[in-house]
Amino acid sequence: MTPARTGRHDREHIIGVALDLLDRYGLPDLTMRRLAAELDVQASALYWHFDSKQDLIAAVSDRIMARIPDPVDSAELIDAARAVRDALLAHRDGAEVVMSSAALRPGPSRALDVLRQAMPSHREDGELAAAAVLQFVLGHTTLMQQRMHGESYGAASTAATLDDTARDAAVFETGIALISRGAARATAGR
Amino acid sequence: MTPARTGRHDREHIIGVALDLLDRYGLPDLTMRRLAAELDVQASALYWHFDSKQDLIAAVSDRIMARIPDPVDSAELIDAARAVRDALLAHRDGAEVVMSSAALRPGPSRALDVLRQAMPSHREDGELAAAAVLQFVLGHTTLMQQRMHGESYGAASTAATLDDTARDAAVFETGIALISRGAARATAGR
DNA sequence: ACCTGAACACCGTTCAAGT
DNA sequence: ACCTGAACACCGTTCAAGT
């Protein structure tokens, strides 16, 4: 709103424009040169704000994850898992962005926090189980979004696309249901 | 062994060299130009054998998955999951290769077959559960290999690396254990 | 059938220099 | 403090032409 007095762009603004470009053109077309052009700036200018493209993508990843809503107290594991998935689905190629910078991050801690809080009452391996759920959600969503991207120039019919979407949802529910049952059983004892 | 009489290279041979390059330099450095140089050929020559780089990577992906051993009859779900993971870990960036071409494949059917066979006696949603397990394994392994790659130029100590490896194994076991328990419970009836 | 050579339209990144 | 301009060392892909 209030234009910055010093310089034309700051990190936060650039991240927002990058996210917009991501949604419009996808990760393969989110290049430093295109982003610079969108900002009416030379590509080299971006390197004053970010160390590298990896650094920029990691910042975009953090922004995507930051949007995960705080869980309500009574939240089940499946609610938390859906919240993470929805944050990834909110942006084109969101899962791939998060995955590609997960190496630099100590683990996308926002997502892990939310999942941990939803684990059945403090089972001792909640940390490990939360990481496993996150890995499932990331794998699931990456595959989904990869297919969405591929469909653009495929021969897939609209009917097939609808089937795929329904199947994706079923696979997600099945996966989380299995994990939840396993977790409940382990907690209930025996 | 017997050198081909016609032409210098065929698809199968090129895929092998690509896999070798993958192991030595990683996916980001597996370029058409480097692969061509390794084959003592111009980059454009590769386009007689493959439609595109995507096509080549998909073929490499198939080769990686083909190495999953046939499951023994008494195989548990965790055995099948380990077999898939090990096939991915057998090559640098293996999981990312498989993920990136999963959109073009009808689903990496070799991995799905093996997982399906290991599902508890024909539960009706075995198909969905197998897909869920595959997505977990892919997410897990991609994250692992991403971190391995990042460590090359990180400040991570060897001790930290050992800890990470142990933690990765624990997360994998926890994830599969949860899913197995959930599947067993659902099958046993309640 | 299989490959070369040259070109096209791009990349990420660095760095001196400007304001 | 923030950005330009030019350069470096690359990419994937196409296509006429060679053998």
C-alpha cells in the first residue's frame, strides 16, 4: 500500500510476485529473468535481495507453508493432514516448491508443528509419525500436481480428469485413515 | 556385448549411460549435452532415439523401477515398501527421477504391483492403499536424497549426517508400521 | 537409419559500474 | 542501498544436410 521510500522492491514484495508468477505459469517457467521482467528490473537486481534462485524458492516455500491455519483444539490427524495438503494445493506446483527446498529448511517446521499437535495424545514417537505423515502428504500432492501439469498437453479427456480427481481424494483419505487407525491402535495399548 | 552392427547406440544402451551419469553427477547435471558428450555424439543425435528429455528421463525411471525384485509369497507390506525404497535409493536422485515422470506413466506400475501383492489378503481398497504407500515411499525417499545432495556444500558435520540417516530409517519404519497396523485392523474387522 | 553442424531462444550467476 | 549492462558458461530443441 504505502510505497517504500527506499528502493523499489523488498524481499516480501518480490516473494509475492514470484508466487503470482508461479500460479500463472508453473514452476518450470518461474525463472529469474521472467520474475525480473515482471518487476521491471534486470535479472541481476534480484541478486541483491536473494543469494540465489534456491534462496528465492525457499522463501516462496515458507510463504506457502505459513498459510496453514492454526488447528482447533479438537483437531484430528486427518484435519491437520488436510490443512497441509490444502496449503500445498493453493498454489500451482506448491508441493514441488516445498519439496525442492525441504533440504535447506530444518524440515518445514510449520507443517510439522501442526501435524504434531494433532497426533493422538503425546505418543512418544509423535515426532516421527508427524514426519511420516508430512512425507505422505508431500508425495501425494506432488504426484497430483505433476499430473495436472501434464494434462495440459495430453490427450486426456475431461471425464478422465474427473476420475483422477476422485481417485486422488480416495487415495488421500485411505492413506490418512490407515495411519490414523495405526496411531490410535498403538496409543490404545497392546 | 556383441556390438550392434547398425548405428552406434540404441535406446537401451543410452539409458544405461544416462543412469551412470545420474549416479556420478546427479539429476541437475544430467543434461542432454553431457549425455551426448559421454556417448561421443552431438546432442541433436539423441533426438533420433528419444522424443525429448522427458521421454529419456521416463525411460530411466522405468529402468530404476524394473529392478524391484519379485516379492516372495509370504512378503509383508513392510518388505514390499522396503524393496521399492531400496530400488529408489540404488541410484542418486532416484526418487526425484521417478516422481518427475510419474505424470507420464500410468503410475509406476511395477512398484504398484509389488505393493498390491503385499497388501493384507485382498482387502477391497488394496488398490488405493497401495497407491498411498507408494506416495509415502516416494515422498520419504525424495526428501532423504534431497538432503544428501544438499549436504555436499553444507556445513553439516559427519555426526549430524549419521543422526539424519538414523532418523530417516526411524521415520520410514514408523510410517510403514502405522499403515500396516491400520491395514491389519481394517482387515481383521472390528 | 543414424548422425552432424549450426542455429534459435532461452537459462542462472557474476561483477564492474552507475545513481 | 539498490540497480544496470554486459558478459560467461551453459541449457533443450529443431532442422537441413550429410553418409
